[in-house]
Amino acid sequence: MRALLAAAALWLGCAAAAFAAPAQIVDYRLSPELKNGRLTALAIRISFRGAGSGRTVLALPEGYGSAGKDGWRAVHDLKIDGATSVETPEPGRRVIAARPAAALVVSYRVVPTQDHDPKMEEIEEYRPIIRPTWFEAVGSSLFARPFADDDSEATPVRFDWAGPADMPFASDLEAVAGERRPGTKRGTLRDIRTGVVIGGRDLTVAHSGAVRLAMIHADVFSLPPATLAEFAGRILHAERAFWGDPDAPFLVTMAPVITPSPLSKFVNGTGRSAGFATLVSTNVTLTDLAALFAHENFHTWNSPQLGGQGYEGPRGAGLWFSEGFTDFYTRRLLARSGVLAPEAVADIWNNMLIAYAASPARTLTNDEAADGFWTNPFAQKALYQRGAMLAAIWDARLRAQSGGRVSLDDVMRAQRKAAVEAGRSTTAAKLFPVVAARFGLDVQADLDRYVDRGEPIELPADVFGPCARVSWREQATFDRGWDTKATSAAGGVVTGLREGSPAWRAGIRDGMRIVGRSFDHPDDSTVEQMIRVRTTDGAEREVRFKPEGEGQLKVQHVDVAACATAASF
């Protein structure tokens, strides 16, 4: 095995030398294909000079998320002008032979992979969404890139949108049009990979300071685009202030997602080069979006500016840091900025603590959880949960050791500087213990127990200081009484209701259709739920009950009632 690895390393080294990054600038042009006024595909044209060696590698769209590396499947009619020959060593890669530094033009079409609006269960595939009146795609699932080795991500690029004047468009890539438009800069292939594009006649764009909010089907949401843009601007300003960075142009994209039934609510987002892309259900609230916006924007720094994610070992081995710490700072900065009240932030913690206590994945090892990140929702959440809890514990430990003079904030800012010095020799998750040690914080024993071995984590009572107390309590397990999967699959028609269950005692029966429900305190059996049902004769009524199951669950609970201040978090 070692010999094979050494041979692979030697081949990669040769490939980096033979397939150097193209010279000069790579020009990207994106345009819509329309038929009878309806969008049918996206056309991409890439112009560049080939490598001086005469051999250039073209990486087709690799995809993103649970779809893996098959983004090339949506590519049709690929043409490469200026090549003398083209090899296909694998489906997602082309090796272009041409004269040294020859002018090359790559063109192709990206076609829809689905004939319906995006559904909740499909979102984490991050495939390009191309509908008759709008589109949305992340760069890694849309754009091919002419390079072979990782270092060529620094290759300069320009980007142009070539759509009609009556088709609104928004992208963080608009900032990298080069000298073609005043106020723009020259970007890189990394910007292309991490960008997002959205457009169509159903697009509304709102502005608030440096923030643009680009929203598909704004009429189906109860939250006006202008309100959301201002809201996002407040959050982004607070996070930049934390890092000492100035405000800069930033794009938030938002498109609706179809959920299986009114029982569901969905928020999803991914950080981009100068913005983030979100796909959400139409019943989301400002509180839902606050957590989403704050989390995704914090990824601007964690982990890219703190050492990077890295891919050695199991893919995602450092997610406890990149995702968990991001969740911790999402809550901290939402409270400190006043975007959310301390009570609302405590609710977010409590919802997480209930989910953690009930999770079948909370004792998975880090490698097991990372391996199941895209396939097991409990494993995915476990990485977020344990990282956020460890961040809170280590923050409290630092404050206690220093008499309040040092906190986790100081470590994070110091790690940003250390990451610049370390370059690409480490990752954010590996660099953190090193930087923390400079402040007298030894985290290795905790990492061994809670991350590597997956032992359950317990928050100390005073982990958030004197103004928020953590205590243990026992409560009934969460159980409404119907078959959740079957009811959702039936579009909200109650199915598999057990006689004597909480919903049955409240008057709900099989065959009733759920047309709405409250979403506060999900999975918390101590909080009364409202379910609006339509009976078989068409009448609608509200039913209220506590979803108390027969089992018992021991959970931790954050209480800020005695001293609710933003400083609690």
C-alpha cells in the first residue's frame, strides 16, 4: 500500500508539472437558452490560452454536496475549439492537446436534471436548478475549469452575464468582471468554483447597504425582500465587526423549496465566495433565517481563513470545528448584535440540546459521523452539536482561567493570523489546538474523548456565565402519535394514528389533512403544539396538545429568565 501511495504521489507531481495552469486570463460567459420565452438550458463559453506545454486539463463541473462528483452529467454538447486532440481519462475530465499557449474556446450547455421545482429531499445534491422562468446554481456544479493542479486556482478570470435586458440576474461573480466594468476586480478560478448565479423573470433584487438579496418568487414568502435585505445586512455587519473587517459587497440568494407536507419546514444554505446561497420553505420565519444567514456568512472565515477544511483522512473530519464552532458563533453574535433576544438564542440552544439528547448518532466517533455526513442526518447534526458544545466549554474555561480577560474570541482571531503564517501546511481543526495552547488552553484530552471516541458531552451549569444557567431535567419523549413518514408521504393526511396517543386524545383522527402547524420548540414535548386540520367534510379547526410520549428523556436546558442579557452568550 505504501508503494502504491508513493507512486500516486509521483504521478500527481508529474501531472502538476505537465498540466500547468493556463496562461493569461480565463474568460467566462454565461447566457440563458430560451424557447418561446421559457428557459431550457444555460450556455457556458470559456476562452483561455492553453498551457505552454501544449497539454491542458479541463475539469468539468464536479458537483457539490451529496451528489458527489458527477456534476458533469448535466453537461451536453461539449465543444473545444483550438484543440488538436482531446482525451477523456475519466467522465469528468478532458486532456486537451494543442499548440503551446494556443487560444482555446470551450462551450457547452447545462440542461435541467429535474422537471419540477426543487424538493426538500433533493436540495443537498446542489444540482443546477433550471426552471422555465428562473435558475440557480453554485459554481462547482455549473462551470468547467481549465487546470490540473490545485495551485492553479489562483489563475485570474473574468466573468460576464450575457442574458437579455428583461431577465434579472444576480451573482457574486459580477464583482469579477475585471476591467470590463467600473468598480469590478479580477477574480480567480477559486471564485468561479465557489460562486453562485441566480436569475430569471421571477427574480426580485433588494439592496441594503453593501448587501443584495436576490429572491425567487418573492410573492410566495410572507417576508418582504427589502426587510430580509436589511436583516441580512445587520447580521453581516456584526460578523465583520467581530473580525475587524470592513463592510464589502455581499450577495444572499433565496429560492423556495417544496416540502412534503405542512408538517415540514426547511432551511438550507451554503457559503459562497462573496455571498451565500439559500433554499428555504415558504413558511420560514425571521428567526429561522437569522440563524441561517449568520451561520453561512461566518463560513467566510471558518474555515477558509482559519486554516481550511482539508481533505486528508475521512472527508469532513474537521467539520466539528468548521460547522460546530460556526454554530456557536452564530448564536453568540446574533445575541451580541441584538438581532435576536437572549431568550430566542437560549431557545436555539435548547432545541439543539433536546435533539442531541435524543440523537442515535451522538456517540458516533468523529470518523463515523464524518462518513455519514451526506447520508445520515443524525450523523451530520452530531458534528454541529458536539463542536458547538465544545466551543462553549472551552470559552468558559478560558474566561475562568484568565479572570475574564481572555475568551474563545481571542483564540479565533489569533488563529486567523496563525493560518496565514502556516499556509497550506495544516487545517483549521488541527491548527486550533496549537493556537489554543498559546492561551493556556489544552484541548487534546477533550478531543480524544468527545470528538475521536464520541463520548457524550455535558455542559457545565455556568458555561454561559452568571446570566444563563444550564440544568438537567427529565421530560417525556416527543411523540405526536401518528406515523410521521407515512403522514408526510401522504401530503399531510394523518396516517397510522395510534389510539390513546396525544394527537388522538386531542381529537385528531386518521384521514384528516394537516394544513398548518406551529413550529416553535420542535421536538420539545413540554411545549403545546397547534395543529390545524381539515376534516373529511371540509371543515377546518385548530387542535392543541403537548406531544408527550410514553418514554422519558434526560436533557440539559438553558435558562436566562433570571438575568437575560446579550452577554450571556
